[in-house]
Amino acid sequence: MKILIIGAGLSGSTIARLLKEKNHEVYMIEKKNWVGGLCITKISPNGLKYEPFGARTFHTNNPKIIKFITRFDSFNDNVHRKGMIINGKLFPYPLTINALNNFEEKEQIFHELRNRPKVIDKTNFETACISIFGKILYEYFIKNYTIKMWGLDPKQLTAEWAPKRLELRESNDNRLFKGQWQGLPKNGYTHLIENMIKDIPLKLNTSEFEPEDYDVVISSAPLDEILNFKFGKLPYRSLKFHYVEDEFWEKNDYGTINLPQHPRYIRKCNFKILHKQDSEHNWIQYQEPIAANKSKNVPMYPINTKENNEIFYKYLKEICKTKNICPIGRLGLYKYL
């Protein structure tokens, strides 16, 4: 079959490679002027590899995926650990039961945990989080972080992904991805993706296409954009990035640190640690959530509200009426994957 892939990010490039190896005639277009989408690696002014759109640790337990991805670069085996700062103290993320002893309100926290409901209250994101953590912990490290991240009251967000992304650990295992093969490509994501699609025809700075010219069109582009905003624009959040060199870093075990109480930033990333780089310098990225504007601030995070999901499903039903267009990825499926 003759297949067009829209988007040369990790999702589009992976599918392009798999289809190419099934002897399909594969072509790619990319709206930006680079390969990799938001999953790219650059070199900082002080010579360190970093991801300009945020840190990305590759992780999986699937042997087939490991065999596939390591064809295009070797990985540094960095085990990702994340911290968070609350009241000036550094805690592991996810929180562990043992770490709760370092809170002044530990007795009240343990009381709330003992009295949690047996069934999570999925009325909205806030009720689900309080069901899992209790009100004190929710106020400390979830509420303000969520308001900054999404620009909304947590009650406006749906509960569906709270149990998937938030955890209170019984053990002291502070690995973010427990028991998984993980790391970053040694030569960076841009190198990896370029290797993945090096023999596949690709046009950069291109978004126009004719569906009838192909048997199948697989699109990682925003679904509302593909359908000319027929049902209105789907809202997204984006991030603004700020960098500092050689700043104090609280603990070298942590490649990223969440900042739930900071008035502006949600987290910071230390790329010297993430890329296991031997240098006397570091390169630290602070992330500030902002509203997405497709002409300036790229859409990165679908906003998971009931109203937005209803609009998305209208688009999904509409795209299913086409003969050959299939959406994929975070933007194509409007999901925080």
C-alpha cells in the first residue's frame, strides 16, 4: 500500500519504519523544519546534551520494543528518579510511606490515609486525588501543581488518569519507573529518529496533502487541525523553558525535581544527570506552564475535561467517516499518553 505519515516525531517515525519493513510504500511530511517533533536533543551553550521540550526517559518492559529501539542507538541505562520540594525539604516522587515521617503533620496524614474510602471518588480529579492521598498531601503536592499545569481548578478535570499517574508507595523504591528497562539514547533523540527514518522519503516544512493520493494516511497532527476546526479548537497546554548553568542541585540521584509550591514553575530538570554526562558544569531547565498557541507556543498537553473530551469525540467520529485517515499519538488522539 501507499501510505503517508503526517509528523516525524517518535510516534510517526516508529510507524513509518515498521510499515517500511512490511514492504509498504511509505512517505512522510513534517510541518516543522526538523525531524523528531517535540522529542529532540540539542547541545547547550556549555556543551551538554539536553531536550529543549522537556526531559524524556525511554522506558518499557516489552522485549520487542527494546530490540527495535536499540537498532537505532544504544542507551545510557540511566534509571530515572524524581524528587519534589515541599516546605523547603526534598522528598522522593512518588512519595513513599517512610518519607511521610518527615512531614510535621505526619500524624494527621497517617490518620487521613487510614480513613481513605475503599472506592476512589471519581467525581472529578480533586475528589479522586483526595481519595488516594487525603486532603493534607493533596494540598501540599497536587493542588497547586495541577492549577499551574492545567490553568484550571482541579475540580474541572476528569478523574480518569489520577490513579494512573499518582502513587503512594509502600516500599522505599524511589525509581520512577519500577522494574523497567530505561534510559536515554547515548547520541540523543534526534540522532535516533534520523537513523530510524533515514531511507524514507520526508518533506519538511510541509503540512498540505491530498488524502486520495494514498491508500492510508496516518496522522499525528492535532485532530481539530486536520478537520479544519469544524467543531472548534481543542485546547492544549504548553511549556515555556528557562535555563540556568551551574546552579545548585539538591541531590544527584534525581534527574528531575517537581516544584509544587513554586509560584511559576512546575519542575526543573538536570540534563547532566539524565544523560550521565561527565562534566564540571550542569544545564538546568525550569518548566513554566502556559496556554498553547499553535502559531507560537506549541500544543503539548491535551486538557482532560469532560467538555473537551466531548469535542474530541465529535472529531473522532468525523475522522472515522473518512476512508483512509487514522489519527495517532498524543495530539491525534487528544490523550496525555
